[in-house]
Amino acid sequence: MKLSSFDYHLPPTLIAQSPIDPRDHAKLMLINRTTGSITHHHIYDLPQLIPKSYFIVANNTKVFPARLLGRKSTGGKVEILLTKPLGHSRYLCISKPGLKLGDVVKFEGSDLVGIVHLTVTSAGQTKPTSYERTIKFNLEESTLRTTLSQIGSMPTPPYIKKMLGNNAEYQTLYAKYGFSAAAPTAGLHFTNSLLATIKQKYSWNEITLNVGLGTFLPVKEDDISHHHMHSEPYVINSSTAQNINTLKQSQKLLSIGTTTMRALESNATYNPRGYKSLVFQEVTPGSYSTDIFIYPPYRFSITDALLTNFHLPGSTLLMLVSAFCTYPNSKEHFTNFENSLLGRAYTEAIAHKYRFFSFGDAMLII
């Protein structure tokens, strides 16, 4: 499968720079994979559009203000994005410009100093990729997180050019746990009133997947099968797992966002020959990690419907949603994005001036 198969042209004016206010007034496209129909609505229509036979699973991860701006000892500016806490005041991070072993970074307005090491982490912890560095701060772990939250800002994607008015703009209303470097953006559309209505009508369940470096790394391999996804940790507690397993016997599952979908597909499958041969068994509670890379053709084992935003050309998220809309999950075989049901939907979204990416509009795929 070629990377060029997942390309499309998007006018830059359609890249949303801020969320709609109120959030549930964003546009919503409804795609029916069986009939191929495409209709236009708003997020506040969700309670009327989601079939009664569905239950919902969402990702309640919390975005940490993990973007730090500082200066090296040479005086040069450096931007650091924390991607994963390792404990004992140590983190994995990526930086711009790159950092070398022994570099020291100081942050203005604080005596916080990080000594950055280009080393592999100790036994039992995540090995850095070629993009990551291990850094150690001089503050104790007990006070470090509070200090970082004071000097850091939300790590919004590079296509968002303006500073956020407040951190709440890049946080779901139900964010509770974890340490994410990006928001599960499908969940940004919910308001308190909409969420209350949906919880009254449907069973609402939450898992936690920490969005990490994989969100920021583009696919560079021409043959996408050679691309390796960065591993992301997730947690499913016992009561949620039991509820999902019980509900799945008689109802269908709607994933709020691709992060929820990836965690569930990784967990709820029996895959003796890798991720291409999947049979649903049950959701197993516990703490895990996933590097699942989903692209056509792929048979989804647990997810029956998806609420998701509009994604970047050539991104792993566009590939995942393309797989969800094509064979063996629908009658349409995937040849390329442009000629697929999803590609036609994107073309229609552009014509109707939908807003794209993190702060943009959404689609409900059933």
C-alpha cells in the first residue's frame, strides 16, 4: 500500500484555528457504510443520529501542558515537548532544535533546570526512538509536576498558528487521568448539556489512552507497511471491561475518536498471526500499550461506529478511518482515498466548507 494512495488537497483556509463556541454547534457529517449515503447535521444532533442499539466508549485522557520553552547554556532558544513521564524526575521528550548528551536547558521565570541526556532508559522502561531524548530535571518528583504545569503550555499541533485563549480549549470535558501530548479531538465537541443528554440515553463508558509521539510523527515510508507506530499506554479498569463485554453481546459499540478505537482493537482481539487476523473475544482489564497500525484492509473486531474529526493527508489516522469505511467492513474495496467513500465524503466536506483537523468539524460513521 502506497503513501500516495492517501493524499488529498485541502484549502488552508479550512484548517480550524480555534474551536466553535459552543462546541456542539460544529458541523457533523453522517456516513452510512452500508448505503453509502452522506448527510449533513450538527454535533447537537447526535442523540437523534446514534441508533438506540448502541453504547459508547470514550477516552478520558488528560492533556498535560507539556510544551516548554527555554534556553540552552549557549543562549539558544529551544522548544521541548514532554512525551512520557518515566518517574524519578525523568521524561522522554522531543525538541526543536535537537539536543545532545549533556545539554542543559533553563526555563525563564523559574529556577527549574533540566539536564538532557541522549541515552536509553534503564531496564523495564521505554527505549527512546531516534526522535526522543531522556531528560532529568533537578526538582524532586513530588513538586516537579506542579512546576511543569505552571511553566508549560498546551502542545497544540503545528498547523494551529494562534495561542490558545486557555488550556480548557484543548481538553475534553470528561478528561480525568493520564499524561497526553495531544487531545483526543473527537471528544472536544461535547458540551455539558449534550453529554448529559447522551448519558441519559446511552451507556457511556471510559478508558484511558495517553496520546503520545505517534500523533506527531508523519509517515515517511513510501510503502506504508514499513511504518512503525510509536507505542502508547492505555488502561481499561475492571468495571468498564465487564460492562463492555456484557453490552457487546446485544448492542453495538460507538468509539468516540480514533484513540479509543485503537485501544479497544488492540485489547479485544485474538491475533495469533499479528493484527491482520482478528477475532473478537472480550475486553481484558489492565494496563497495556499499543503500537497497532491500522490501514486497509483490516477487519475491525469490536468497533461498530466511529465519531471522528477530519484528518491530515497521508496520516495514520486517515488510513485507520479509510480501513473502517472499506472492505471487509463494508462492500467497497479500497483502491485509493480519492475514489473511496471516505474520499468522496472529504470532497463533499470541502465543498460545504467544513472545518478540518483538531478544532474542526466531525463525522459520525455507522
